[in-house]
Amino acid sequence: MSAWACHLMQSSPRYEKWREILQSDIAPIISPTPINSLLGAEMADVFRLNIVKLTADQRARLIDFIVQKFNVAKATAEAEIETTGFPIRAADVVAFDQRFFN
């Protein structure tokens, strides 16, 4: 078990979409420290999804989402998440250190 956890925030306007993709309120991320990233035309704090920790079904739903949202080929979406990963806005989740809750 990791020392920290990351959960979707139900108050996020993107909660339903993330819940549909992950089928869980737990978001596997690489690090509990957000990074500042360019998303479209805006800068936002994001976490990087841990693609390796996604189940095959979660990965497939994420790829389908990318294909639809960004109008790219499935092979492009697959290559993109393998090489650069995929962000989840820090505003959409809460990451916390579980050691304080045990």
C-alpha cells in the first residue's frame, strides 16, 4: 500500500467523466505533488495518472475518452499515454498522506 492516496472529488465538474473512466473514486497518480502544466490555453496544477496502475478496462476507457475528446486515432492516443502519460487536474482530486490516518 502506498503512503499516500488520491481520490476524486465529487464536487468537481469533471467527476462524472473521471468516475466513468476509472469506475472508482481512486485515481492512481505517479506523485502526490502536483505540477503546473499547460492544458489547452490555460495553465493548471495537475497530477500525472499512473498509467501502469490502470486496469486494462480503465486504460481502454481512457483511450476511448482521448479519441473522442481530442479527435485522434486510437493508435495516437495509445502512444501518447505510453510516452507522456495523461494529466488529471489537481482541482479534481484530493491527495493525502495515509500515514496520518492509520
